[in-house]
Amino acid sequence: MKRFHIAIAVRDLDASIADYSERLGRRPSAVVPGNYAMWRTDLLNFSINEMPERAGQLRHVGFEDDAVQSYFNSYDVNGIEWECFSANEQDQRFAQAYGVPVKQST
């Protein structure tokens, strides 16, 4: 499976979760209260971080691609960070960063 990945900063995590859940037609795949949420759809891996000082700004883009063996990143000619990772790699990095495994939210 290959999904486009986009990560943005948001002002209010809870309000953003409600808004994006409605827009994407599903609840997030993972939530760290007060910090982070991530949705996986058939085509998109979309994540948000509560960073009020950067609200509305692009953090990075990339691809979640299960054919990728490890995480890597690069910067395009405009200075935008591009990441590439497998779903498993992202889930492991999520657990390391937040201390909890990715779980479907209810």
C-alpha cells in the first residue's frame, strides 16, 4: 500500500480532530491527547500536531509506502521536507516518540 502523507500544525487539537474527522469521514487511527492525531485512509496518511504558534503551516509531506525498508527524508527545491516510510516504521516511531502504540480510536 502506498499513501500520500501530509503533516500540518494546528491551533487546537480537539477542534481539529472533530473537523478533520468529518472531512475524512472517519476518526483518527491514533491520538495522543493534547499533542498529535493521525488518520490513514486508502490514499492518505494525514497527521496533525498541536503547535499553536505554527497553526495552519505545513510541517512536511511524503509517502507511506510498505515497500520501503526504512525511514528517510529529503528536501525539495522549495525547502519542503519529504519523508518516506512504511506504516510499520511510522508505528514504531510513534511508539518511541509518544510511549504508546498506535491504536484505532473509538
